[in-house]
Amino acid sequence: MTTNKELLAAEAGALAKTARIKYFDIVIDSGKGALLKDVEGHTYLDLLASASSTNTGHAHPKVVAAIQQQAAKIIQYTPAYFANSPAAELAQKLADIAPISGPVKVAWGNSGSDANDGIIKFARAFTGRQYLVSFMGAYHGSTYGSLSTSAVSLNMARKIGPLLPGVVKVPYPDPWHRLPDESETAFVDRIFAAFLEPFKTYLPAEETAVIMMEPIQGDGGIVKAPTEFVKRVVDFAHQHGILFAVDEVNQGLGRTGKMWSIQHFGIEPDLMSVGKSIASGLPLSAVVGRAEVMDSLPAPGHLFTTSGNPVTTAAALATLDVIQEENLPERSARLGKLAADFFAEQAEKHAFIGNWRMYGLDGGIDIVDPQTKAADPVATTKLIYRIFQLGAIMISLKENILRFQPPLVITEKQLQQAFAILAQAFDELEMGKLVLPENAAQIGW
């Protein structure tokens, strides 16, 4: 039997350092539902859902069948020149379920990154303006446009500049950064004033094309912006002819307890990026937006040889059927309440659990020093490694935030098993029993 160590050693000689954020020394071999197996046959509960790209779980029978049936007919013929049946059907279906009123159109891509690049292209084409506004803590992707609008890791800027010009980043209204005794109203007033400052000093609103936002940030820590703040941003944008775009790559498709995270705010975007779970993890993405905006860019401004290909779009059709038939947004909301109760209980028990938030099966749990309440990346790494040893996959964000995003098909029994593992790891950290792994310096962002 080939071991994890042997395969990783063989790969190491050929894989670039930037190609993976390292966590655990395993090689994934198979998966079913919310379970994963490595090449040595060890089984793990998946609390990451492949970075929220497998909301329907691993190897869902309906998705597998759709892929197999389509692959037996034709795997690829470039959608850049010719239509294919699954993509033609999917485009209309995606337009129909988009949280945007009126005529809606779709453009395909291969990843969330190029979908966010598409937002930049369409916004500039429609408005004839150059400037782009995004938020600190954002992760929009790793292509040059999406990377330029991201602000979550210095390694997304080091050694690869200059980045895309015309990008201005403003503070994200992270509710956990409220000042002591600051009300939510005062907090929103303060952060919105900071949002307006560039427009008052050096950024002409009439030359700004789009404001891009994750209504609930993913890699920034699973953090939801206050609704009032988002509404003020949208009002400001529309008063000045600026488009408002949302990134639903991480948080869409049922993850937060609604089909789209923007639906928590009662707001409609002009443009939206979709990826990750749209085809249950196969490489497919889409820019979805108001028809007049989407029609502003002529071909081949945003098309790719393989984007919207027959296999990925067949998988996406099956994925959307599963989300609807199994009521996954509602299921996420219901099971998310169980998770919220669990983390609330653990936070009462352990002072090292600072702020935590849960939006459906979508949560971030801050691990802090019990005395100073400062971020504690060492304790966080100890926890995720112990959780791994106990049989579950969970990673960290921003060094000290536990990322809780299991597949939306996880069973209640499996969820309780996950809670038992987490509770044991929390108890052992409290008792001083946990140690850092040998490769601790390499783990995480």
C-alpha cells in the first residue's frame, strides 16, 4: 500500500510552494457524503467541505450519474464557439434563481477567481469608469484582477506587483472589531464614515465602476456585515451610478441557510459571482447580472476554451436539483442552530473561545488568549491538529479562527460526532494536554 508520506514526498519535488496552503500530511483518496478517506484508509469527518465547494457532499449519487452520463456522450467541445445542451439549460436555470429582478444573463468561467475578474470587466464596460472598490479582509481569488481586489494575505501581493491599477480598499465592517461599549449604530456610523473618506478626498465617485463585496466574508473569518451598513453602501453606489457586486463563491448555494448570502440583507446586486459548489466542486463558475450590464461587453472579452463545458454544466444541473430536492438551504439553517447551540455552550465553558458566529452551517470561532483576549494562533494550531488526530478535518483562518463549513448533507449523527470531537479537543486544550505538531511553522495561512 502506498502511504501518505510516500506520495507527499514524491509530489514535493514537482509541486511549487505557492500551490498549496499546508495543513495535514494526508492524501485524499475518496469521499462519500460528509466523510473522507485518505490513501491509507483512514476516515475523517469533513468539516471543511473542500473550502465550501462540495455543499452537496462527496460523490452524491445524482451528481455522479450526471457526470458519467454526460462524459459518455461528449466531454468537451469549446463553449467559446458552440453551445451545448447542459450549458444552455443551466444558463436559464441560473438566471431564474439569481437574486436579481428583471432580465438576467450569465457568462461562464472556470473558477471563482475569473468570475470576479468578469465582474471587473463587465462593470468597467457598462459604466465606462475605471475605479474599483473592495474591502479589507476580502478573498476574491488568485487571478490578477481578483487578487488585486483581495486583501486577506500579504502573500497575495508579495513579489507579483504591480497589481491591477484603480483598486481602492476600504474597511470591512467586522462586528467583532467594535470598540468597547460601542453600539451597533455607532459602529456602523464609524465604519461607513471610513468608507466615505476616499470618496471625499481622492476617489471621484463619478469615475468609480463598481463596489465589490462579500456580504459574509469567507476567508476573512466567516463574518457578516451589519445589514444597515450594506444598505448604506448600496444606496451610495446607486446614487452615484456605481454598480454593486456581490461575491457568492464561498457563501452561496445554501451555505448560510439561504440560497444566496445576499438574501439575508434584503438587497439585490447588479452583478454576482458564483463558483465552488455550483458544480459540486468541478471547475465551473459564472458571472450573473442584470442583462443590460452583461450585454455591455462583446466577445471574446470574457470567454474561455473550457468554461461552461458539457460535463461541468451537467454536474451543475444535478447539483441545483439536489439543493432543491433535499432542501439544503433550509437544512443548513436548521442544523446550523444545533451548531450555534454547541459553540455557545463551549464558549461558556472555555475562556479561550472568544467571539463566534454561525450562519447556517457556516461558522467562525475565534481562539484567543483567556487573559488578554488577543488572537492565539498557537492554541488554534494545537486544536486543529488534535481535531485531525481525533478524526475530523477542520482548518484555521487568519491564524486564530476555526473554520466550520461541513457539507450541507452531513447527518445529524455525524454532526453530533463532530461536536464530540471538538468538545474533547477543547477540554484537552483547557487541561494543557495539547502540543504543536512538528510542522507547526508550516501550517495555515
